[in-house]
Amino acid sequence: MVVKGTITTQLAIHKTVSIRTSSGWERTNVTSNTTLLSHTVRDAAPVVITPNQQFNATQTLVTDNGELKRIILHLDGPTTVNTRRHWSYASFKSGQMRLENVWGVYSQHRYQNATIGTQRPNTTLSLNTSQPLVPLNRSVNRSSPLSTTSQRTVPPPDVLEKQLIAVRSKPAIARKNSQTASTATVSRVRTVPLAPKAAPLRPTVNLSSVPPRASTRVVITNVDQPLTTLYDIHGDAIQLKTRTVSEHPVSLTLTKQGKKHVRIKLTDAQTGSPVPNQSIYLHGAVQGRVTTNSDGIAVVTRDESAVEATFRGVANDSRGLYYAPSHNQIRFAPTPFNIYSALVALSKGFVAVIAFVLFYLPFHYLRR
């Protein structure tokens, strides 16, 4: 693919002449001069053609007494950059909002400072179009034939930044106008890597690169309308399946088992039945995550004086249910300070130092 573009710049110079009289300054002459500048740039790059690969998109509408509370969008497809069909945005029913998967910051470079120059007046800018063209993906020398009379360095945060656009880390809700009353927000996003490492860049490209990732699960909360159509980055529609489930609150209870262990139980708050095989995320425990057993129970070992447990919510498609997120914590009495253990540890340190002085240092100097 070859890209060619023409940049046209209009430079207008206005000159005013005034003379000093007894009553003040009096304007005598005003002249205007307009100059059109034109510069053509081009670049060539290989293109990867992405056909319509297999890509499954399903939205789960979570309702409570018939009222929509949240949308869980599942996106299932190949997990490589060259074979995955990338989606761009999804429209809501009203048409006033859409869920955008804009390819955001994929890599970036921020300059430590920026230099601002003041141009001399009446300076003519000439561009030599016969010179070799600079590829668009290379660093551009922004120096100009225009001479300057003064320069000043601008410190952060007013710095220059270049960005290469790619997958944004989190899709976002975009509204067509500020009067849109909906407060829909993207609460959680689950992603998968599309490449084992970052994309290689030429040495002349002054950018850093990161491995690309794709979203596979997007949770939208505070929403009052479903999604209607999903589009890929080429503007083609992707089939979007819809299913509806009822939301059930859950009970996440934490109880102490001795001085070091915590028993976690996850149950359906409406029916009292256990919620098995679900991930509980932990803070303050030896494990970072644990899975409930067939009785909805898990036992963990605490690592701090307080243990926090979080259930992020899950849909049970076979039962037509969605178990809502829940959070709970439990506190233990702080471990008392043991003066005996501290003295023993301190004495062991002194013994080690004395042994080093008595045995190792004399032997070391005798060898010399």
C-alpha cells in the first residue's frame, strides 16, 4: 500500500505602518501579502488483509424484575493479530451512544522537554520538493529554514508526545451529544494477548512498543438499553447474539478457623443453594485466588491481620441466572510482639558477627 498526501499551507503577512504625531500614533499604510506553500509526502507499507474469520459475539442482558441492570459482552475469536477479526464499535438501541473499541495507545514516546522558537518577521519559507521524501513511520527532523531570534525550553508537563494508535486497554462509552442522560459505564474488561512479544520497530523510530491484547469480556453497568449491532474495523457488521438472565444476589461469608485460616462460603442469597466452582479473589491471604468446591466453600490461609474476598459475578447460562458481584472482609487480632523471640534473633546475629571476627579475619590475614 502506498500513501500519498499533499499538505497545503497558507501564510498571510499583514504589515501596518504608523507615524508619531503631536496627538499620538497615526496609521498611514496597511499592506497584506498571502503565500501558498505546498509539500507532498508519501510512504509505503505492507498490508495484512484480514478476511471474515470466525468471530462470535454474544451479549448477556442481566435483568432484575424485568429492568435491565447490566450487559456482559463476550467476544470469542482467534488469539493472534493476523487471524483475529477486530471489532470497532457496537451501537446501542437508542442510537445516541455506542461502545467504542478505538485502537488507543499501542506505544508512545514522551520527550523530556520541548523547545519553542520565535520566528523573525518577513521570512520566506522555501521547500525543496526534489529532496527524498521522509517515510511517515520514521522520526522526522522538525528543523526549519526559518531562523529564530529566541528559544525557550518548556518543562513537563507541557512536553511533546508521539503516540502510535492500536488496541486501547479498555473500551469506552461514547455519547453523540452532551444531553444523553444515560450513565452507562464500562466496569470491567477481560483481555487476552494477541502476540507473545511487542512488535519490532526500526532503529530510526523513536517509539517504545508493547505486546497487543484483545478484549474478550466487557461488562457494562448502569445501562438501560441493549446493544443492537456490532461492527468490525472495516465497517462490516458482526452477528451479535442476545440472551437474557435474571440477577440473583449472593452471600459471601467469611468465618475464622483457628488463628491462621479463613472459611469462605458463597451461596445464592435468594435460594440458599451453594455457588460452586467460582473464583474468589483475595487480599491479605497467602493465595491470590481460590475456587469454591461443590458446596460453595473454600478455606484459605491468612497472611495479614485482615483478609478481603471479592466475587466478581458470573452468569449461569444453563439456569438463566447471573450471580451479582459481592465483597466481604474479616479481621484478626494483630499478632502480639514477642520480646523473647526478638531477643533470640538479636543474640543469633551477635553470635554470627563474633564468629566472623574470631575465625575468618585472622585466617584471612595469615594467608596474606
